Amino acid sequence: MVTTLRLEDLGTRYGRTEVVSGVSTPVLTGGDVIAVIGPNAAGKSSLFKRVAGLAKGSGKVHVETANYSRNTICYMPQDTGSNAVLSVYESVILAAKQGSSLRVQTDELARIDDILAALRISDLAARNLGELSGGQRQLVAIAQTLVREPEILLMDEPTSALDLHRQMEVLSFMRDIAKRQKIIVLIAIHDLNHALQYCDHAMAIRDGRMVAFGKCANVIDRDLLRDVYQVDGHVERNSLGHPHVVLRGPITGSSHTVEYLSERIAAQ
Amino acid sequence: MISDQTTVMAGSAHYRARSLRRILILSGMTIALFLSFAVDLATGPANYPLADVIFALLNPSDASDQLRVVIWEIRMPVALMALTVGAALSTAGAQMQTILANPLASPFTLGISAAAGFGAALALVLGVAILPAFVEFIIPINAFLMAMATALIIHFFSRMRGVTVETIVLLGIALVFTFNALLALLQYLASEQALAAVVFWTMGSLVKATWSKVAITAIAVAIALPLFTRQAWALTALRLGDAKAESFGVNVQSLRLKTMLLVSMLAAIPVSFVGTIGFIGLVGPHIARMLVGEDQRFFLPASVLCGALILSATSVLSKLLIPGAILPIGVITALVGVPFFFSLIFASRRKSW
């Protein structure tokens, strides 16, 4: 049975502020990779937490799966870092073993070895969490998520601290896993060209509402850039024949735009 | 070279080796604890030869009355009290540090001990019973209730929005000063006799140990440890931050409250029986962390063993430093323990916290 996910009129509050409201999607099926795009503080993280059941609110999350468990929907939060005296390997065990026995089985160890190898971070296994760089922490967080064998995976900016090579590596790796293991993967992502390249669908969020949903190439266009991101740009075919976002600059007069731009610059 | 080795070794192999080493460390600590306990029983102002002590332990009915009373009625409760109080305080400190994400958290630094001291002084000086029903246990009950209330104040304060790790420590310091000031006020008002009792109480001494106090402390530890063990993965996950722990499916709020309640009990009971013994609750878990890391499956037993071992060894020291006298143990833990702790910190290459 292929896992499906459908969001119906989903909403949530932070304190008294409504941060997500009225988000409904068509049925998503195992293997779909969906880019969740939108400016900072648009409500992407809150939406993920609502879907994962970590935030209460209105609406319904419809999940169909062969066997529902605490790991069916996994949310990978944005990286916060930790000074715990735990090795990378231990922190991945920790993710795998929540709610189960204290004893760690041999096959579980082997699975963790495999995941670390697949993410090419086997050499970090014995390192303490406090010694990792931001990018390394993100890769460890991905390992912590994958080890739980989710069927629906919500990744909150999993590539923000990675270098270009690692970003593309991780995204193609996630796409590959999604297709092979029929996982629904939602990725909050800022780089629209990466969204175009690695995701099937895009869900655009602004001010807590879903303003567009569809094939990436249909969602990401001049209007979206202007209305959601307040940037002047368009999408054209590049020399490889793929759609490609070309940005001219921020549309002035909005503080929001300036904030976004400065972050892009910082990210570069 | 170590770095080359780790890249060659699979993560699981490294993990297995590390786990084995931790089990060895825990075993070593257990053996050291037994030795320390034995030495604790064998030493005291009445200088019995070791053979006599062993004889009295093995055949209590055949030993002379005096020897039996010294070993079974005086030394044994004190030695066992050292183990149970050390274990309770260290465990309390370990879990406080875990749930408050704060290396400075301990019953002593957060004012719980000071609150207990004030509660005890209320009874000693003014005869005020917070729970009037149990007048014969007025001192420990007062101390316990004050300690419990303080722990809960800290817990609820720590859950308020915008409260950081630093503000919790500041609150703890504020509580320490407040209770110490209130205590000083009581001392100022106290009769000479009551004053002496308060001073002795606040110094912390195992000499007050009795079998029933040992039993109650042991029961508290016996209740808390299995509950903590069941939550070992979740408690360890807390150290990755709330957001991460929640994403792993841990109910962070509920886990914190339950843990804090158990911790309050673990911190309050020993303090209410033996007075203020600082340092163990802070340092026991730190030493445990240096030795075995923060996987609670190892960290929890290591904290228990560390606390018990430190207090047991200190109990021995308190009898040896001035022959014929037993110094208040709370004084020794600080005087001897602090330099020992610093030497460990500087000797330890690995960053712990």
C-alpha cells in the first residue's frame, strides 16, 4: 500500500497569533517530493509542526498507510546545535530508539552504519556533537531523521548550512530515497532553482496561507517571485533546457524584501 | 594515530568499544563503592581492629554488645546513609542539569538546600510546623516541604516564556540569598540552644543517620531510578534541545514536570534528614559525564555510583582528618571535593558541557 497524505483546512496558532490557516492540498502519494517555499516567517515551520502533530490547531491531516506508528510522520526541525556529551553515532541511535527498549540490537547498529555511509559522514561517527560545524550538524540531523524510517518526511531547511556540492548531493539523495522507498518528502527550501531541479511539486506559503500548489514549473513564475518574495525576476529555459529562475533584484519599498535580500547575500 | 583509526573503524565498532569501556567503568566504580563502604564501616573513633569489625558484621549475635552496637547501630546507618544520600543528591543534580539544560543546576545551587535549611530552622527556632499533623517529624517535614516548594517554583519559572538558562541560575542564586537571609534572621532571634541546633543542622552531618532515615532515602532512590530508566532515551534526547526532542516524539513538557517532581523528592528527602550537603549534586553528575558521557543508560547509573562513592569516601575522610572526631561531612565535601573536582576538569581533555 502506497502512503498518501492530504491536508484539509489546516491551521495553527502561536500564542494568539494565527500563523497558519486554511491550508488544503490534493492527495500526495509516496514518492512525491514537494518543495515548500515562501519567505521567512511565512509559516512553513509551523505548518510542518502542525502536520507532524507537534502543534495543535484546526483542520485535519489525512494519512493512509499500511501501519501507522510514531515514526510514520517525521519532522526534521531547523538545526539548533547541542553541547551534549554524545557522539554523532549515539545521537542517531537516540533518534532510532525513542519509545523502544534500552538494548540496542546488532541489526540496528548495522542500519545506522549504512545511513552514515550513505550520507558520507561515517568519519564523524565518533565525534562529539559539540565539535561539529553547522553543515555537519545538518547531515547528522538528516541521519537522525532517516534512521526512523519515516513514510512522510518534513524537512525544515535541511540544506541551509551546506556548501553547494553538499546541497545538491543531499537533495538528489533525498529525491532518490523518496522514489525508491515511496516516501512523501516535503522540503522547506529557499533556493528556487534547487526546488525546480529536485522537487516534483511546489507549495507556496505566504502569511500562513497556501497561495499556490502544483508542478514546480507551474508554481514558480514571475508572479510568484513578485507576490510571494517581492523580487523582480522571471523563469527561463537555461542552456540545459531546464527552467531557471533569473533574478533582477528586490522590488523596493518593502522592508520585508530587504530582509530577504540580506539573507540571500549572507547565504552567499 | 587516533583520527586515522576512527575513520577506518565503522561507527558501530567504535560504539561497541565505547559501550564496553563504559560498562567496565561502571563495574570499577561499583567495586570502589564496596571498598569505600567497607572502609567506612571499619573506621571510627572507637579503634576496633579490622578482624573484629568483620567478625561483628558476619556474626552479629556472637560479637560483644559494645562492638555490635558500634558496628550495627552507629556505623552501619551512617555508612548506608552516605551511600543513599550521595546517590539521591547526585541523581537529583544529574536530572536537574538534564531538564534545565544547565551545567550549574543542582539542589545546592538552585536554593533547594537553602530552602530546606530554612524550613528546618523554622521548626528548630520557632517550633513552626508547616504540616501540624506530624509533630514528631517536624524538622524533616518542614525541610522537605520548603525544598519541594522551591523546586516547583524553579520548575514553573523555567517554563515561562523568555526564560533562559542564565535566568534560572540567577533565580537560584536569588533564592539561595533569600533563604540564607531568612535563616540568618531566625538565627538572630533564636535562643542559644536553638542556634546551636540550627548551625549544626545546616552544616550537614551523617551522624544524624538512623535506620528509618536510611530506609526512607533508599525508598526514594528506589522509586525514582526505575522511572528515570524507563525514560532513558527521552531524557537523553532532551539534551539535543527541546525542538529536536519533540520531533523525536518526546512529550517534553510532561517529561520535564514528572522529572522535576521526582528530582524535588530526591533532593528534599536527604537534605531534610542530614542537613545541607552541597557539592555532591553538582559534581557527582559532572564526574559521571566525564567518565561515561550523557547517554542516560550509562549516565544515570554513573551519577548514582559517583554520588554514593564521593559521599562514602568523604565519610571516611571526615573520621580520619582529626583522629577521634567526626567532622561535619558537608564541610569536608566542599573543602576536599572542590580541589579534587578542579583537578579533574583540568586533567580531562574532553569537553564536558
